[in-house]
Amino acid sequence: MIINTSTAACQGTAEDATRPVLRARTWADPKNRITSQIAGALWEFPPAVCGKHTDVISLHNSKRWCMTAYRVFDKLQETMPRRDYLDHGVQMRMANFFFDQKMESMPDRGQLDKFEEICAQKDIKGVRRDASIVKEHKVNQKAGVVDTYQHLSPVIDTDAYMNWLRFVLVCKGAVMETRRINGDLLSQEEELLAEYNADAIVNATGLAGLELAGDASVYPLRGALIRVVNDGKMFPKVTEALAVTHDDTRGEDEDIVFIVPRNDNTLILGGLAQPHKYELNLTLDSPEIVRMRERCNNFVPGLENAEYDPDAPLVQGLRPFRGSNVRVERELRPRADGSMSRIVHSYGQGGAGFSLSFGCAGDVLELIEEMDLGLPPIKMGRSQRQQRTL
């Protein structure tokens, strides 16, 4: 199987599950970070801070997927202390979301609806809406913040987590193969299945869905984060996530504030969401990066004194988006001989990869079970089970 790491991690032990083969061009490396390591990795109830997930079906499923991931991450940090043998990098931290007008007064009810849905989720802990949160975090009064809420969120140190996840997969018997696949998977599906003696192929390749799934709607959303030292020496140590969500009604592309502790010593500052930008050529002197730093500095006084992380002051990557957002479904096209394909797709998660990870993985496994039952593929809907009963 060619499968994403979260999906493989859901499969149980090597003794009671098919041994997956994970095939990738590159793997997580602290010296040469891949997109998963560069990600902000703050769990969010959708739509996320970057505000780019808008498809109705995708949003409906994302709310279910994100809650699966929340429960998994919460249980993980509860049952496995971070420094017990191998640090998984997951912490539950308070995440604070700020607004420059009351949510009830916004021209779009999206933020209010999102907050009300968060309140309705019994598994999300520590939900509180209180304007005094602004003063508690010493937010700059000139930022104009008048409304805010908070809740506990999984926050992930991506370097530690990716290393831990790979360790788990190897322990489960997974085979990690460094190799690139070119071209449409459908045209080479039977050869790949035979080569690996596999039952299914899972395409969880992000932007490569453009080529491997023949999906012309796939495009990058370039992002970047500044990393600064968060040891309490140059400014008061930040221990909670602080975020201002992108507001489509303002007509501004650069309005995100994203201040999140990556770990106990590193703070990340963002954010940036640039569609259709493939080049990873940003520097600390790039105008959009300078403006990004200024937004964060202006939001929390003292951040202007922060020293850059000496190892990686700026990281950048390409979020994998698509026209109708997340795709978790079986290959709908038949093989050349007319038989059903045994490919399952999971890509287009954009900037919400960690938030949706285990939820999407669970659906992937259900879709593989459908194939084993001989059921024909159906187009992705609000729920695969609901679609089957219609």
C-alpha cells in the first residue's frame, strides 16, 4: 500500500493488519523540513484561521474529521507523557481567537456559527467567551479587539511528532521506501499493486494530486512562519496560542495574526496565505514577511524584541489546496478494462492537515473496507454511510 502516515497509524499492529508500504520522495528531516514540519499545527475547528476552506461538503466532513483528531491527540498526550521514552510533541494549550467587532455584529455569521458549534462539541475543553481575555494576554489596545473566545487545542511540535510517528509506524511493521511516482496512478495501478502485492493504493500526496490523480483543481497556498526564541528573556514568555482569523469581507489578503508556541522554547509567528505561488523564495526581508512580523509585533507589545531562532528563523511551504477543498474518496474512474479501481484518495487538506489527519485516515480505512465488500465507488458526499443509504 502507498499510504499516508496517519492512515497507516490507524491500522493497528503488524500482527493484526496489512503491512503498509509508505512510498515518498522525501521524509521528515529537521535540517530539510517538509511541508508537514513547517505547518502551524494548531488544531482548529473549521474553517481554519487562513479561511480558505469554503466548500459545503468539505466543511461538513471536516467538522467530523477534526473532532476525531482532537480526541486522538487529547488521549495521546494524556496516556503518553511527552518525555516518556520518545517525545510525541503534542500538548494541549489554550487557543485564543480575537475579533475587532462582536461576532453578532459581523456581516457574515460564519464566526458566530463556528463558535456556537464549538460550544456544542462536548469533547472540546475549556471553552470560554470573555472580553477580559484581551487584557489577560496584554493585547495592544490599538489592535481594536473587542471580542474573543478560547478553548483547549492540541498544539504540535511538528519535528518531534513526525519523528515519533515514523517510529510508531516502523514498530507496526511499515516499510518506508524513498521513491517518486510520476504520472496518473490509474494508468499504473495494476503494476503497482502487483509489484507490492498490495490490496489498495492510498494517494495522500498533497500537491502531487494534480499529477497522480489527474486533478487539475489542485493548487498551492504558500505559507511562511517566523520562528523566534520563546525563553522569557526578551519578552514575557508566550504559553498560549493567539490568533486573528482571515476576514474575507474586508477584501484584505494579509490580515492573519498567528502566534503559537511550537514547543517550550520556540514561538512561531504568522501567517501568510498566497494562492498559486509555487516559489519558495521568501526571506526575512521580503515585504510580505516584514508585514507579517509587524502584525504580530503590533498585536502583542514586546514581540518586537524577540530574537530569531538561530537554526531556522524563517520556514515556508506549500499547503495543498484544490477547487472544492478536501478530497477523501475512491477513484471514480474505471480501469482500462472497465473494472473498479482500488485507489483511495486523501488530499487537499490545505492548512488543516493536522486538524483533519486521523479523521480523514478513518474514512480512508472505511473506503478500503467498501472495496473489499465489492461495493462500487460513489462521489464524496456529506457522509459515505449516508450516501450508501440514499
